[in-house]
Amino acid sequence: MKRILVVDDEEDVRRVACAFLEDAGYETAEAGNGFEALEVLAKTSCDLVLTDLVMPEKEGAETVMEIRKLYPDVGIIAMSGVVGAEFYLRAARMLGAGASLLKPFTREELVDSVETLLVS
């Protein structure tokens, strides 16, 4: 079973994303920021990371770059819902994210993005 790490500083977003993913048959892990995400990845095998881009402490773009460098085989989906999110999402794709999602997203949008990255 594929495992997905959901990284967001908002607990409600993590909870909803994990519920969507678990309903689709994936295992999930959670992290509240980029530092926690890197700790989880060092201890647990994950196939994909879904990460917010605008977070306190460790920004998502920096996290994307570090994950890409340390774990080149892990898929990355960047997500954001801030004003100007398209700019951040485009930058994240340039830094190594394989896909991006604008928040709020639907279950179908999330699962489609995950399945596309995991089969490519």
C-alpha cells in the first residue's frame, strides 16, 4: 500500500486530506511543517508528499527542494490557498514538485493528482 505524507500547518487541512486519501486506499502520515516532514521521511518510507507552500517555520518551497535532493524518488504535490497562490505553485513545480493543487480542492482533484504522480 502506498504511503503519503501530508504536510500543512493547519490541522483541519491535514485531517481532511488524510481522510480523502485513506478513503481512496492510501496510508497516510502527517507533519505540521517542513522540519517535521523531513523527520518523518528520515524515519518512514513514503511514496509521495503533499505539502502546503506557505507555512511558519520552514517554507514549503524550501521543503520541496530538500525533499527532491534527499529523496529523489518521492513524488511531491505542492498546494496553496493564499492570495497569489498560482505564483507559488508555479515556483514549486520549477523546484521539483511534480504537480500542484489550489486549495480548497475536492477529493477527486486530490486523488487524481496523487494517482497521476504515482503511476508516472
